Amino acid sequence: MFRRAFWFTAGAAAGVWATTKVNRQLKKLTPESLAAQAADKAVEAGHRLKDFALDVKAGMTQREEQLNDALGLRRSDEDAARLDNVTALPGPRRTRALALDPHDQTTHPTKFSYNRNEDH
């Protein structure tokens, strides 16, 4: 009698355990859960990419300093102070092509084409 009760209880416990495991897996496969997992992976990948870019930038700066030292291209303190005192940079220059009106036949004797694949 006790053997049967033991195996019945063991079977019921195994059934509850298996049902719980299956339900957890099914909840992980719902569209909302998959979207949340994808968003988490994307954020994690973004952080890793940002860290990689910062490491590359730091390495570039370090290598540039090494090359400047090797080539003797270090600025003196006077040059650095003079460059720090520059208050304004000149404004951007506008090229002639941007300033021209594409519909003005005096500046464009031929028809102006906007097809970006045409020049290839």
C-alpha cells in the first residue's frame, strides 16, 4: 500500500514539475516575450558597440601620440596656448554648385538632371 502511495506521489510531483517547466517555456515563446528579449539583446549589442568605439578612439589617440613623439611633431606650450586663444572658426563656405539655381537657364544652359545614378 505504501509503495503505491509513494509512486503515486512521485508521479504527481513529476507531472507538476514537467507542467511547470513546459508552461515557463511556452511563456518565453509568446510574441511579447520574444519582442522584449530582442529589445534587450539590441540594447546590449548597442552598449558593446559603444564600448568598442570608445576603445578604438582611445587606441587611436594613444597611437597618434606615439607617432607624434616618434616624428617630433609635439606642439610647444606657446603654440598650444595660442591655439587655445582662438575664439571663433570661420563659417562654412558655400560651393558654387549649391548656390546655383537649377532652373535658371543662364547659369545652366543644359537641362539639370537629378538622377543620382546618371553619373556612373
